[in-house]
Amino acid sequence: MAPLDRFSDHAAQYAQFRITYPAELYSYLLDKTLGRSAAWDCGTGNGQVAADLAAHFDQVDATDISPKQLQQAAPRANVHYRISPAEQTPFADNTFDLITTAQALHWFDAAAFHREAQRVAKPGATIAEWGYGLVKTDEPLDALINRFYTDIVGPYWDKNRRHIDDGFARIPFPFAAVEHRHFEARQLWSAERFLQYLQTWSSVHLYQKQTGENPVYQIAHSLRQLWGEDKREVCFPIFLRAGGITK
């Protein structure tokens, strides 16, 4: 199965307008991870998670199938970015203390990725997979955003998106001592910042490609009116599962 790449054509926009992850999420992972020698961030995109992990590990390897995404990654002395699919990597056996993948698992052959993670992880390593669902603001805005998500661009989501909607519930996670946690990413955004975020959705780009029109324009005026001129807090619900790798 060929890997899916839905973000190379707007890599710079993706790097600029996607969310950041909360410190509480990383604290949880670090508490579960015994070693601090090496971490692998798979499907790293613009390297956001890899850069955060770099403050805690001697070496971070960060992989993605998109050269354009990796070109947007901020350089760190101890982060090595490389082009590689999730399912087959150049890493040696028993290399990593922590393996992470953020908002990317649904694009992988998950079973093959899990076999590769088992191979390259050290005994007792931690693997963590997470994603985030549809943003929450307030009731009038949420209704507009839900309509955009479901009715306007709904038919243009890849079928893989259903795994985000159900929190990876249908993707097996064959590891030990599995834990599930929920976090929130809270951001203070203007209406224009939020509209730019919508432009990064893969469904928006597929809609544009197939119709020649930008679907965000259909709700932009209404969203600006509901939002107002001030920045407002938006909340992204994050779901995470973590487990141990035994050998």
C-alpha cells in the first residue's frame, strides 16, 4: 500500500497554522519513559514534536514521507530529520527509549508501523500515539464549524479520517500496560488565524482540487461576524494512548 501524503502541497501553511501540544502531555510521556538516550517521532511533519522532545533526549530521529514538510522543520542540533515511511525505517534494532506519532497514525499501515516500532524500540520502551478532534469554541461558532466539517467538506475527507473521529478505537494497539489519557490544547486565536487553520485541512485542499473553489469562503463572513474582532480561546481535545514494548 502506497503511503498517503496529503500535506506536501501546503507544507508552509501547515507549519505556520497548526496547533501546538500542551506541556502536560509531554510531562506524562516523560514520566512513563525510563531512558533519555533516543526518541523517534514518526510522521513528524514540520518537526513540532521532535523539537519539543529534543529538550529531553540526547538524540531525536524524526521521519516523514514528505520532503516539503521536512523543509519546514526547525533545526535542532540533536534532531536528525530524514525521509522514511513509518512502516520500514533504516534504524537499528533496540534503538529507542520513546516512540511517538502525533496526528499521523491514521495515514499509516498501522500494523506494519507497530511491527517496526517493536523492532527498533529498546526493551521496556514507551510508544505513544495521539491525535486531536474537532475544535470547540462556543455554541454558535461550534454549530457553524460542525456544518462546515460535516456538510461542506465532509465528502472530501479521506476514509482514514474516521480514525480521528473515533480516537483510534478501531486500530489495534498491541502493547503492554496500555493507558489512555485526554488532554486539551487551548489556543488564543483571531478569526483570521482560525480561517488560516481551516485552510490546512486535507479535505479543504481536496475540495479545491476537485471543484476549483475554496470552501472556506462559504463560511468566512459568518465566522468573522460570530467571532468578533477580539481573539478568543479555542480548545482542541487530544486523545492519547501509550504502552510499553516488551521483548
